[in-house]
Amino acid sequence: MFWTLPTLLTWARIVAIPLIVGIYYLPVEMAQRNLMATVLFIVVALTDWLDGWLARRLNQTSSFGAFLDPVADKFLVCAALLILLQLDRVNALVALVIIGREIAISALREWMAQIGASRSVAVHMIGKLKTGAQMVAIPFLLYDGRLFGVLDTQLWGTVAILIASVLTIWSMVYYLQKALPEIRAKAR
């Protein structure tokens, strides 16, 4: 379970985080750092889809993999947001909303699992849309230039991260509403 191909791909996402951060300490032009970080982030982000597909295809799904996969995603997104915050490419409030939601919903899911109600906060389509918006926004913001001389990645990345922020709040409200009946029942 710890060393299957899908799990190794998930571990690779975690291992890649310091590599993405480290790129910004290399003695090369900022445009080159941006390109390297963007490419690495995209490759690593694609492993999220690939590890799930392989786990199902190879019949190597596991509870450990189901635990590690979202943890790797959250680490990757949070690390990228911190880089973007340091580079002044994302608003601090946007980063706080996204990172804060990840912490809050992770804690909620853990608590709901402890009380035997984890189904009420199972992953929903709104959460997947939020993740998709983040995975589009972050590479655009990391690149921070004109793609193919035409597409202003800073502009479109900012629009996408704002959409991700709205979806972040929406998904948090959704999960809290789903958990509220269980919370009320256990509080009695």
C-alpha cells in the first residue's frame, strides 16, 4: 500500500514541493524560474489525475492512498500559494481564504470521521471545481507573463484564483451545511 505506483506518484507530489520552492532561489533570470516552476507544477499536478486513474485501473486503491492523495494536493496548493504571496502575485486575503478553508474542512472531515459521519462530508463536485480552478490559476500566476505572446497569464490567473476563492467559500459552506445535522445530533 505504501509503495504501489499510484502511491509513489502521490509521494512524488509531496517531494516536488521543495523543488518548486527551490527554483525561486536559483541564480537564473526570473522568467526562467517562472517557466521552470510552472512546468514542474503542471507535471506534478497531473500526477493527481494519474495516480487515481492508475489506482483504479491496477486495482491498487487503498485507505492510505485515499488519505495521502488529498494531503498531497493541499500541501502542493498551499506551498504554491505561499510562493505566489511572497512574489506578490496573489492577494493575502485570497491565500488566507484558500488555505484557511483547507485547514477547516480537513479538521471537519477528521471530526466527522471520529463520530462516524464521514459520508456527510464526502468529496462533492463543488470541491472538485474549486480544485480545478486552483490548478488552472496557479500555473498561470507562476508563469507571470505572456503565453505565446498573446495570453496575459497574470490577468487570467488572477481571474481564475478569484473564481477559486468564491468556489472555496461556496464549498466550505456546502460541507458545513452537510455536517450541521450530525453536529447538532452529537451535541445533544
